[in-house]
Amino acid sequence: MVSTSTPNGSRVVIIGAGFGGLAAVQALASAPVAITLIDQRNHHLFQPLLYQVATAALSPADIAGPIRSILAGQDNVRVLLDTVVGIDRDRREVLLASGRRAGYDWLIIATGARHSYFGRDEWAAYAPGIKSIEDATAVRRKVLLALERAESEDEPDRRKALLTFVLIGGGPTGVEMAGAIAELAHRSVSRDFRSITPHCSKVILINRGPRLLETFPEELSAAALADLERLGVDVRLSTEVDHIDAEKVVAGGETIRTHTAIWAAGVVGSPAARWIGAEADHAGRVKVDHTLHPAGESRILVIGDTASCTGADGRPLPGIAPVAKQQGRYAARTIIAEIAGRPTRPFRYRHYGNLATIGRSHAVADLGRMKLRGMSAWLLWSTVHVYFLVGFRSRFVVGLNLIWNYLTFARHARLITGDLDHTGPSPAPRITDGESYVQAA
């Protein structure tokens, strides 16, 4: 039994050390509570830049920091490296894979989401997504190996398949990955090979919907489409994926020969709803009220990608970092207020804008009344992402790398690890999420 205590007996357990969980911990720094933070990984990951690791622009250490180091100055928190397998609501205990139990008076669940293949989970072995460092380095290996093998491949059809990269999903992750892979294959890498020219590689982006970046205004969706096409990306809208295996993707009735398919089409909630017996939405996220409590659970708050919560306009809140961070701080304030016997107000999300980058010096930014595209949006995107990185070293290193990559098209993290003789499908990705890793029992 994991035991912590405070003078008033207020124990707070937080599951997940991502944006939401970490924001909650830090907002409770001065509160009279004992915090137990549980995550299976020992690092906090800045997921918005994960695709840069997958495309060899950044190294994993550039966008991640040890949780213990981040919270070293906060005396009221204890970090546990463990896997959550269930929650005993009656005894108010979190069940851990190690056999331990973490008792709580207040529980914040910030377990994020994992990839959703819409009932076709067998595709995960052939079209991995990127939700963790392991995912990103596996995708990086897949892309770089394809280029290396194409360099020495004499058979034209197989060489063409090796140099065809298929992205599935037209949201920010798919758009950013497509642009980054296009630049990697057409500019950054082809200069280092002898038989691969900028015209050899083909990048295809498949989207089920009628336009890219559907949460953005239509004019910015059109701008993103134009920028991708300028990079040579073949964008296919209103196209269903019917089949994926180790050698091909079948979409819209066409068979695309490829050895590199990457999934960016959807997510599903963690097992949190099952753990607490709460109602879930169609994506498996826990339905919460406007105080972030599941029905009938006044001592449990669910935040971030784990929660199904609507905004002031009645629409579901997006699964992005600002939502998780604001909800994490709100959950902390709620606990402080209830301990003090003060009333709490409903959660209100403040939306500051959406950003997506499309390769070098091009991006789109929706700031409400102001909409930006091109270099100005890219500079804003770069500034925002560098600013919100944890730690001075990460900000400094990533800032320098962005400048260097812009000036030189370089990709300094082009490392291939693992067994080079492996030619079968990629291992199925572990169930991971944008805020932490939590595995079902």
C-alpha cells in the first residue's frame, strides 16, 4: 500500500504526467495536500513536436524531460513509476501492476488517448501512429530504412514501393508529418544518396473527410492543401482506406504499393471509463459534467484526452494540449476550494488558437479574428512551441535546431537502430497516449 499523509489527510493521486497531469501537480504546489503522481514512463513528453523526432529533425531528449527533475523543487509530490490496472472506488484506491495500491481522497485521471483503427486493429502492425517516443523512433527507423534499401534496390517496382510514403489522416499530425516527410525525402536526404533524386520519392496523404484540418476555417484548410501540394504531396480527400498490409494500402479502390504507411486518423480513450464504471462516449472518453466530474463521483476528476467535455458552444472540446493544461489547473483549484469549503465554478475553456505547420517556413494559424498563413504563421508556430517546452535546455536546443534546419534542410537525428535484417511488419505499437502510458489489466 502506497501511503502518504498531510495534517488534514488530503491525499491527491494523479494518473498521468502529461500536459494535464503535470499542470495539476504544479498548481497544487502550495496546497496542503500529499500528491502521488503515477506514470509508466519516467519522462514528460512534449507531444506536439513528436513528429519532428519521427522525421529525424529532433532527438527524443530534445522534447522530453525526466518527471523527477521537473518536479524536483516541489516537496509535496511523490512520483511512482508504475502501471495502473484498475481503480477501487469503494476503498478509494488505485490498483497498480506491481501489486501496490495508492489510496486517495481526490483522484485526477489524465491518461490521455491511444490510436484508434476503427475496428481494424490488425492495421497497427503495418501503419503505426506516433503517440510516444518509442512510436516516433520506430517510424523514423521505418522511413530511413526504406530510403536506405531503395538506394541499393535494382528492381523498379520494389524500389518505387520503398520510396512511396503513405500518411493516413488529414488532421494536424497527418498534415505536419506529410510535409516533414516530403522535405526529408525530397531535400534533406536525397542529397546524401547517389541513386535517389528529389523526384524519386512520393508522399501520399489520404483523408476520409472532404478537407484537411477540419477544425480550422476553410480558408486555412485550403492554404494547407496548397502548401502540401507545393511540397509535392499527393493529397487525396474524401477517400476511404479499405486495407493495409506490409506491402500495400488500398484506398478509394486503388492499390498503392508501399512499405511505409503511417497512421494519423483517430484516437480512442484509455480504459479509464471501465476502471471507474463511468459512461463513455463513442471514442471511449469518460463523460464528465462542467466541473469535470463523472456522474456520481465528486472525488474524481477526469481531464485532457481522457474526458469527453463540451465547451460553452456545446461542441466537444478538442484533444489538444491547451485544453489538458487548463483542465489540470482547474482540477487543482477545485480540490483546493473544496478542501477550504469554498464553492467552485464550472470549467470554461479559453481558446487561444490553432496552429499547424506544413514544412519549412509554412504554417497556418487560426487566432479567432486573425488568421495567418505562410512565414508569419510559421514564426508564430516556432515561437509558441519553443516557449512551451519544459526546461531552458530543451528550449535552447530546439530553437537552435529549428534555425539550423531552416537554413540547411539538415536532419541531424538520422539514426537507424534495431535489427536491419527485419523485413516484416512493424511490431504492433504499445497502447500509449499523449499524456501518459496506462495499460489495461
